[in-house]
Amino acid sequence: MVDSDRIDKLIAAVPPALALRAGLDLGIFTRIGDGALTADSLGAALKVEPDRLSRLLFALASIGFLEVEDGRFRNGAEASAFLDASKPTYRGGDHALLRELWGADLLTAESLRQNRPAALHDFSEAGPESAAAFSRMLAPGGLSFGRHLAQEMDLSAIGSVIDIGGGAGTILVGLRERWPQLAATLMELPTVAAVAPKILSEYGAGDVVVEVGDITVAPSVGRHDLAVMKAVVQVLPPDQARRSILNAARCLNPGGEIVIAGSGVVDDDRLGPPEGVFLNLTFLNLYRHGEAYTEGQYRAWMTEAGFRDISRSRLPEGSNLFRARLAG
């Protein structure tokens, strides 16, 4: 007999996810830290009405992110480890980005009806204010990715790294926390490159070289030992995606390494992993041509560009990772 359990579970998962996003947006977990606060004291600190705030606090407690005893709220184990922004393992920095992505997800049917993205995002046409705002939204996630990548790879013999299309360049900040010897370059489109130095200086990385360029047109003016492309290929149409990887190879010294990462990757049967399959729907609403390309497509483009020993793995923060070395 067929039942509706799958439907019910999908619908029931939405309100807890939205409660979590609200908690991150307000900074609840960071404000609580390692202490315990009442709704009154937390409301005063956050400048929100305590009685109304308590509804969210109890909701977060009901799903295990907070614990409550004698009217005082503490962070649960997961919230303490991953949702407190003062911790290096913080995973909650994408809450502003989630607002954009989840808002776009609500428009999938409309995008299909209109045969165009209902929440179009165009990096090349972004003005200074929108470029700065979007770069700031991406910055915490970039830092987290850089930290995880720094743990994943031995970069002790790497002298220089270029982050291609890395927004504010905070991936480089995360990498250099563990590998400070890296000479770092960020290559970005003009509007993003214009705002990146200010954001980088706020992260204590004012020495990062910011180079204006378009990887779909030409490589970097310099050569590097490591190239990182996160969430770049997936926002491009196929011909530009291919060219971006060909040009990335031309940014490297012989024997140099490349990392291509992002959630926009699907298996060759296009049925998994789930984050890639469903991000592909999100792309319908945001980009005219971007999509979650298959592993086979990535491997073909990388092989054509001269890369060898191509491997695919997954970082703890969720990104699919293609690694390879340029033939010497």
C-alpha cells in the first residue's frame, strides 16, 4: 500500500530549516556562546522583543540546537561546534546566501513557465553595490572552504596560489591560516575585483594581489603552482565552462595542481548526489546557462586541458572536489 510518508517528511523538514536560518540571521548561537541566557537577556542583547523571541528559542530547542533549563538557553553540541561564529569550525556563515538561494527555489515553476531565470543573477552586469553585497555573502563560506581545503591538501611545497573567480578571495585567507608561505592572487571580473581589496583587508589579507580578468577569455598574467576554482564552472554555459578550464591550465607552472570545487556536480546518471541535483534546479532561477555538470563532463574538459591523475572527493563542508595535476 502506498502512503504519503515521503511527502509528509519533505514538508515537515522545511519549518525547522527556516527556524535554523532565522537563528543564524539573528546571531543567536554566537551570542549565547559557551554561556546560558534567558529570553529576556538574549532579547535585550539582540534588540528584539523577548516574548516573541522565545518562540524561536523553543523551536530551536525542540530540534536539538538549543538546550533549555530553568528558563536559560544553551547551545546544543552541534550548535556549539558549528553555529557559533567565534569558533573556527563555524558553518553558519552562509545564512545570508541561503536567503537568496531558498528565495530563488520558490520560483522554479515561474522560471520554467517564463523560460528565463525568475531571479536572474549576472556577475558581469552587477553594479558596485550589488557586487559588494554578494561578495560579502560569499565571504564566510569561502573562508570555511579554504580552511577545509588547507586540511585536505599538503601545500608545504606550494609557493603561489591563484583563486579564479573567488569573489572576495576569502578562500585564500583560509588556505593561508595553515600555509602562510603562500603568495596569493585573486582573479576576478572588474566589478568584483573593485570591492575585493576592502573585504580582504578586513580579513587581514591586504597583501593578496587582486588581478582583473575573465577566465573564460584569457588566463592570468602570471603562473602559479596551484589554481582554485570554486563554484565557477557551474555558473557558465558549456562552451565557456570548457574554456575556463583550458585557460586555468594556462595559469599553472608545469606540474602545477588544480582544484575545481562546488556543489554543482552530478553523477553521470544525474540522480545524485542530492545537493547537486537540487542545486541544478536553483540554477534555473539564477542563471541563463549555468548548470550542475556531470563528473564525465568535468573529466573530459580537464583531460583536454592537459590534466592527469584526476580524482573526485568531497569536503566536510559539502563541496565536491576535483583535483588534478598538469602534465609536466
